[in-house]
Amino acid sequence: MRPPCDPSKFVAEIIKNVPPSGIRRFFDLVSGLEDVISLGVGEPDFITPWHIREMCIHSLEKGQTSYTSNYGLPELRDELSRTYYRRYGLDYDPASEILVTTGVSEAIDIALRAVVNPGDEVIVVQPAYVAYVPAVVLAGGKPVIVSTHRDDEFRLTAEVLKPAITSKTRAIVLNFPNNPTGAIMIREDLEDIADLVAEHDLFVISDEVYECLTYEGKHIPFSSLEGMKERTVMLNGFSKAYAMTGLRLGFAMGAPEIIRSMMMIHQYSMLCAPITAQIGALEALRNGNDEMERMVREYDRRRHFVVRGFNRIGLDCFTPKGAFYAFPYVGATGLSSGEFSERLLNEKRVVAIPGDVFGEAGEGFLRCAYAASMDDLKKAINRMGEFVDGL
Amino acid sequence: MDEKIRHILEILENDARASPDEIAALTDMTAQEVSQAIAKLEETGVIRHYKTIIDWDLVGENYVYAVIELKVTLERNQGYQVIAERIYKFPEVRSVRLLSGDYDISLTVRGRSMKDVAFFVAEKIATLDQVQNTATHFVLKTYKEDGVILHEPEAIKRLPVSL
């Protein structure tokens, strides 16, 4: 008889060091409840535009189900290169400076693994999407948190960034337009940050997946700043702009050395991004602009609606200029973010994500995704108003 | 076009009953500003009309619709406008369009029965001097009307929480 075994001892130390996700418990709370309105979803409520889905279906009918180049379909990389030249004058060589990935999530992981040495410090600007800190840890780096503030409308300033930079700092992870705050950057702050990046010889991983969801002013890619192209890998994808979340398609643009290093990991872990999604992405770039702009205008209207709504029911909310999240302040009610959202769910059946899930800097706030139908948004704000009145 | 005006028009195109208050909340304007903007759009003819799309079948009013294609001959000094005017004045005629291609004019006709529609075409349209010939296509089912899908399948469910 062989001895019994406890499989947990086979779990690697590095996994044990990954901080637990604050959201798991919330999942369990929601499941089983009826008549729930969710503002907790980080994806569009639109379905992928029909012309994109139709192109994917057509490609399947034709039997396009093979592997592609590790870097991604050449036509897709060509189109990406042209698109970014047209939008921003950015010049990326489709043969060596673009990698198509399985969503931006994969790109975050392999970008960090491609540049971080064991023990390197990587600055993560919070409140931020929840994947960055674990991805830094898994890459063997040490996350260093920098917090943005409500008074700056959650923009990163050189002032708060500078003290976090040490001799061990390797890279900074930026995410603007930002999930969860909806913040965007302004040129003045970006230039100051670029100065710091150059002065301290840092690398920038810039997750710009909400690029197209910029409602006021024009998005500024970090790599478009003078002297920043070689120091930056821009990560982006099709999920948010073209409502293609489940198709899992992203891309990275950067210097050939960085893109090649990322491809080294990608080729052995993913081989290539799914071909059906790549074909859909190509169609999105070629013919998807009108539909994308239509969705963006729709989000823009909902944005005004929810911001006005939150302020009316007494939750102070600044006007986010990007993404599809509003980030109202609930601290004035005397409840923590976690208490507020848990009671809101139990008493009024509305899901909103407590801000502290996205880092300590998010405490006191609530992430409310307005990528939901107008009916749901109206109901959610009414219920939240009743909840606040009843406190 | 002004962005705010575009927003107002898109909202109304989708929902003619949206109130100035509702539109104001969606566009970061005051209700008064919205009312003024709409009044001006109505005055200048940008907004032509507000209407409702009705599924008459559901209340047992089984209207019959037909698309009629017409080939016409133009008389001296008379454009298509004259024949179009003669035709669109009949209340049975729901739409009139000038087309490129084999036929010149396409109309939609509504009646209470196929016989009704057929007689209307035979007596009122085919007999017009300018009309050379007609082709009548009865509508069997309407899937989408002016941008509105009439019987949409159930929506796909998203996860209630995702980051």
C-alpha cells in the first residue's frame, strides 16, 4: 500500500505568494440571488458587431482553423501598423514590432516576464485592474504601489510617482484610460512622467485597452511621447472597443528586442492567438469604425446619465473621461467600500465592485460599470438612492 | 454637426418618447436647453415626424402589406415628382421611393386583405397614364422594420461580476 498524499504540497511557493483576489467572495454572494442588477461587469453589454461575427463564421465555413504565425496573421499586423500610423503617426514594423496575443491579459503576463529579473521592482499605479500585481509577482518581480487620488481625478502625476522610484526600479505599469476609475491622462502630466522615465532609465508597460473609449480630448499613447517609443510596450486589444471580450484578442507593440522576447514565451505557451478571433479582429480594423463609434457615443450618454444620477442621490462622483466606469465616493456614508457594496447587494440587489479590490487607493469608492442597459442603469441608481436614504 | 445635436437625434431616432429631462441627463445639458434644441430641429425640418412601430398582428388586426414595383413613362415637362405625388396621396400607400435599376418606383401598400390590396393596385395604380406595368409582392413576414428587429431571440447572459 502506497502512502497517502496531500496534493497541496505540490503547489509552488510563488503561487502561495500571489495575493488572493478580493472578488472571489463577491461572486459567491451574487450567485443564487434573484432580480439582481449588475454594474459589476467589466465588459461591454453590446454583442460583437454582426459584420465581425459574420466574418468569423464565414472563415470557419471555409475551414480556416489552422495555426497562424507565432506573431499573428501578417495581414492583421499590417492593418494594426497602418491603423496606429493613421491615428497617431506611430510607426511600428509589422514584421518585428507587433505581437498578436490571446487577449491583453496574456500580453500583460508575457511583457512582465520578458523584462523583469528576479527581485526587480515594478511600479503599479493603483487603483488598477487586478491582474498587474499578481502578474508582477508571478514574473519574479516585486510590486511597488503608487496611488492616484480623487483630487487629481485619479491621474498619475510625477509628484506621486517620483518617491517610489529606487535604484531597483525596472518598469512601470500604466493603465489609462483606467479601470476602475475611468481616469485619463493629460499631456502635461505624461511629459513629466516621461522625463522621470528617461532620467531613471525605466521601461513602461502601457495597457491602453480602453484607448477608443476616450470621451473628452484625444487619447495619447505613452509611446507617442518624444523618446518613449523604445522604452514602451503598448498593450491593447479588441475586447472593449469592438465588444469582443470572449474572443480573447490583444496585441503588443514595441521595440523588436522586446517583442521578440515576448514572442519567445508566447510561442511555447500559446503558440498563437486563436485564428477565428484574429480574422474577426482584422474585420474590426478594416470595417468596424462606424459600429465602434456608435457604441462609444452610447457609452458617452450613459456616462453623463450615471454621473448626474450618483451626484443627485448624494454620492459624490467626478466625471470620468474614459473607459466605461464611474467611481463614486461612498465614504461619506460612514461605510467602507466593502460594507457598502455588500449591504447594497443584500438589501437592494445591486452589484457594484468595492473600490479597495483595485488597491488601497480605491477604498471609499465603488466601481460602477455603465456598460449596462439604460433600464438597468435607471433602476440601479433608484435603488442605490433608496439605499443611501435609508442609511 | 454639433456633438450634442448628434446625441439628441440619435436618442430620439431610437426612442421618440424620450423626454427633455431624460435627454438632458444623457447629454450633460439642462432640460430647457434640450427643449430649445429640439424645437429648432423641428422648426428647420431636421426632425420630420414622431411615429410608433406597432405589431398590429398582436391585437388581431391582420393587415396585409405589399411591395409594388412600377415602371413608368415620363411625360414632357414632367419629372417623377408628379407621378409620385399622385401616388402618395392615397392613404393606402405607406411609402413611395424612386429607385435605380429595372423598376422606377417602389411603393408599400397596406390593406385589410390580399383582395383589398390587389384591387387597389389594379384600380388606382395600374390605371394611371404614366404607369407601364406593375409587379405586386405580398409581404409574408416582417423581421425588421426601420431598424427595429421585431422578434428578437433571448439575450445572451453575461457573468454578473467580472474585472
